[in-house]
Amino acid sequence: MATYKPTIGIEVHAELSTLSKMFCGCANRPHVDEPNVNICPICLAHPGTLPAVNKEAIRKVLQFGEVIGGELADFSEFDRKQYFYPDIPKAYQLSQYAFPFVKGGELAGVAITRVHLEEDTARSQHEDNESFVDFNRAGVPLMELVTEPVIHDAKVAADFAKELQLLLRTMGVSSANMEKGEMRVEANISISDTDVLGTKVEVKNLNSFKAVENAINYEIERQKTALQSHKIVIQETRGWNMAKNKTFSQRSKETAKDYRYFPDPDIPKYFLGEISEFTGSRLAENIPNLPSKIRADLSNLGLTSQQVETLVYNPNLLNFLEATMSSNPEKTKGKKFIKTAANYLISDVSGLMANNDNLELNSTNAIMFARLILMVEEKKITSRVAKDLLEEIVFTGSDPEKMAEERGIMQDDSSERLIAVVEEVISANEPVVGDYKNGKEAALQFLVGQGMKLSKGSANPTTLAELFKERLSE
């Protein structure tokens, strides 16, 4: 039986985070609840209207091209891409064809073909045999990225899309929320048992990384089954049915000649080499720390790879950790402190936020969080007490030392005060005491846990354990 090799190319559309739309001054707010409020005659393609290009959108695309190591165009222009749907009133889309702003580059080990700029379409909605069109999205700046067909595995494709989303967010190029359609992924998939590429099938509008991976895997198997049954794989555009976990045919796939591209006569040509703010050095001035640099810095602090990835993909946690480290540089720069702080943030603080949508991190509270970590390190409070105080300290900025003193939960390692706790626990747990005396070491941990509970977490667990051993050896 023939062995088929899959070949995958990815196309991604990302809505850019600009104040206004691509070719007019309307607010770039496509997701507002009320339809058709951020519109104007240009958005609606009224006769006689002329586009005015958004310079900030061009800057963002060129800056992105600089980061991925692409070739920035010296000359570029906008083209008219001809097709008619109800959600594109001009019957053509302003896009780029022969002269994109960026050629080449690489991201996450995947070669990039091109990155260009175009306008988004309106949004069609279908309800009860009626169709509605919302033009709030019409004209939103849209960056399109096309990879080379160099991916051969569905997970690699999904990981590429995930890394792209991270980079777009880190740079402030796009919010890239897939569930809102701010980042839309399309996969071009073919399989072949020779060195010649097979027939390409496009799967459109994949709105999650799981959908990217599942759709590609399904399509590989669908095409394999067809070829093994001596059927022809048709070049077409397919959709993804998440509920059924399968692709479905939408239409035959257009080619470039079907769109009848030609340069838009209403938009001037761009000789980018003559525009000083679009030179590589100027574009590089405002580029923030990129994911690769952030990963390296966090790894150098002694964090695990899993901790690093969690923080890289959660900028709110990362910013809070950085504020914590800066709050008291003499005491908060050590690797032990940083690892402890990261553990609390990633495990406990994230858990609190997952259970309460109203909780938000505010970096002004980081100084109190740092004080809490230092109290644990200095053994003024136990880790159990720290976790009990976390929500008030991290989200309201309460003083942990004052709270611990007022509630009487400062760590107690006084043998005289803890003997009463030990006696009460022994009296209430005679069967467990018997287990310990019969050689079951796990029973000691249970008794210590009961002592910690009785002392409201203030007891020193090491001191408690020693006191239990002494008392039960009598």
C-alpha cells in the first residue's frame, strides 16, 4: 500500500489593532453589539468616495516583517481583487497581489512566503430564512500571512498558528482573538506518494488551535481514503464542522486569474525606501521584548520550561511577576524568591481568577505580594497561611504582615505553645495514633495536618512533627 506524505501551507488573516479602519476614518471597533454604527460612505462603497490609506496599519505590517526577518518592499501598491458577495459592497476587495509589503521571513521554523495588507469584509448573519449584513467590520485593516508549503504535520501547523498569535499580541499588532474572528486560520492540504505535490484543498476559517489540528488530520485521512479507492481529490474550498469533527465542501477553489487583480487607480504607489519612518532602523525602535527574548530571560531566572511557557502566554501574570521582582530589588531578585512567586502566581492566583471572572491583576498590588513571599521565606508565616491570604493581598493590596498579626496566624514554632495542640490532636485521633505506633509513617503526616488545621496554619510543621514524635515515643 502506498505511503502518502502530507504537505500543508497555512494562511492567516489578522485584524490589526489600529484606531481607525484601513481606508477611512471610521472607528476600528468591529465587535460592538449594535450593528452598522461604525460606518461611512467609504465603508459602504457609495459612488464617488475615495480611500485614504491608514499609515499606522502599514507601519504595523512592516514592523512585523522586520521581526520575522522578511524582505521589506521598496515598492508596493494596492490592487483590486474582484469578487462579489453581499458582504463586500464594492464587488472588489482592496488587497495586494504582485507587490506585497513583506516577502520571505521565518517564524517557529516555518518559512513565510509573503505578508500583505488588505481590508476586511462586512459580516453576514443568517436567521430564520433572512440575511443581515453588519458593516462595522467592513474596511478593518487585515494582515494576511502566507507560509510556504513546508509543514508536514497537523500539530506543527497548530503550534505555528499559536506562536504567530503570541507574536502578534506581544508586538501589539493584533489582539488575535480567534473566537472573535480577529485571527482566522486557513489550511491548504495535499497528500502525495511521490515528490510531486498532490491536489490542494483549502479548509477555511478555523477558529481554534484544536480546530486547526483536527481539521488537517481529518482532511489527510479523507484524501488518503479517496486515493486508495482510486477516486480523484478535487481542488476546492471546504469548511470545518466542529460538532461532527469533519470537513465539508463549500465551493470550487478560485485561482488568482479568477480574481482579475489590477492596481487600484485611486491609491498612490508606495516607494517605501523614500519614507524615513518605514526604514528598518526606525521600525525597530519601538519593538518590545519578543517571545524568544522573554523565554530566555525567564529561563535564566531558574524557572521551568512549563512555567516559562505559562508566563509567556499570559502577559498579565508576567507583568505582575515583573512588578513583584522590581518592588524591593535587594530582596526580590534571588532565584528562590522568583521561583516561589512564580509558583504562587501560576498555580494559586491563576486558580482564583479561573473561578471568579471579576478578579483582575493590578501591578500596584505587587509590592504586597512580594512582602507575602518574603514572609514565607523568612518563616514568619507558613505556605498554607500565605495561600489563605493570597486573594486579599493580590487583588486588594492588603498588608500581609498586618493581616497575619490581627488574625493571630504568624508562624508559631514555640514548643510550649504547640504542646497543647499536639495533645488535643492525639486525644481526638486515637486510631491514627495506634497506626503510627504500629509503624505506619503516613499516620504522622495526618496528625501534623490536623495540627496545622487546629492552629489555623500558624504552627511550624517541622516543629509539630518533632513534638508528635517525642510525645508518641513515650
